[in-house]
Amino acid sequence: MMDHQDFTAADDPFALFQAWLAEAEKSEPCDPEAMALATADSDGLPNLRMILLKGADESGFVFYTNCGSAKGGELAANAKAALLFYWKSLGRQIRIRGLIKPSTDAEADAYFATRHPQSRIGAWASEQSRPLESRAALEEAVARYADQFDGREVTRPDYWRGYRVCPVEIEFWQNGDYRLHDRIVFRRATPDEAWTKTRLNP
């Protein structure tokens, strides 16, 4: 594990994120790539859910979803979001805030092709976040699309897309004894500008 001196001396938030994620992959018992995604509806009321990170580099943090879902609608109306990673095994969390940029169709197609065929069928069958008459109705939709794609490649629905959170703020938090935690935050006004780094009180 990185010691606190190495962590607070870091100058590249993306490199630090990748180092922490790599350590979490070795220590977290389940889904080290899990993150909370925060959006806001048209009234400004926050919404929060757990999703999975599907890509991360200097351009941002990528996830995929049905654009007709609650989060898809909220991101269409307000293209800003926040992410939270928390790794209890390491006593660490990372908070990210940024602007939303859609991924390309090629990126979405490439990731969709890696999903289990049943998960791809599920993307067609589920009208995510919308009312569902019954579990049986969902299972009937799954069976219908399974028949439709029988013997054929399950292609990506147009409404199943990728989103990239282009960060303007990334905060790293390391648990400390007696609540004397270590915190540093990287900020920039836009995703194209250079980072400034500040150490924060616990």
C-alpha cells in the first residue's frame, strides 16, 4: 500500500487513481470498480445509485446505461455528474465531479460486444427505470428477444450508450487514526486546463 507521504506528494490524479484502483483490485472482495453515480433531476433533486466503471484514462471515467433510464434523462437535462469510489479494505475513497461527454458509437459497440449474450438480450428487454407490470412481463420480453436474435449476433440497441465523466475535480481521501485523515484535491476550471492541487483538513 502507498504510504501517506507518497500519496500526498502525487502530482498526477489519473496516475494516482490507477494506482489506487490496482490496489483495490487486489484487496476488495467484490467489485472494486463499483462507484456511486450522482445526478440531479429537473428540479435539482439529487439522485444516486451504484454502477460499474467500464473505462478510465486521462479523458475521463466511462460507464454505460440505457439513455431512457432515470440517469439517462437526468444527464440529458443536466450534463454534469459526480462519482464516488470507496474501498473499505484500504480505508480510501475518491470523489470526482465533472462534465458529461457521450462516448462514441464505436466505443459503445466494442464494450457491448464483450457482455454476456444474456446481458445483451437483457438490454433489449428492459425499459430501464420505467414501470413494469410484473416479473413475468420482463421474462416474456427476454424470451421474445432471445427468439428474435436466435442464431444471430445480439447488436447494441441505439438507446444503450456510454457516458464519460470528464473531471474538473478529483479528491483523494485516506483514512487516518483518530479521524486525522489525509485529503488532497485536484481542481481545474475546465477539462482542458491544468490541475491545481490543494491539501485539505480532515
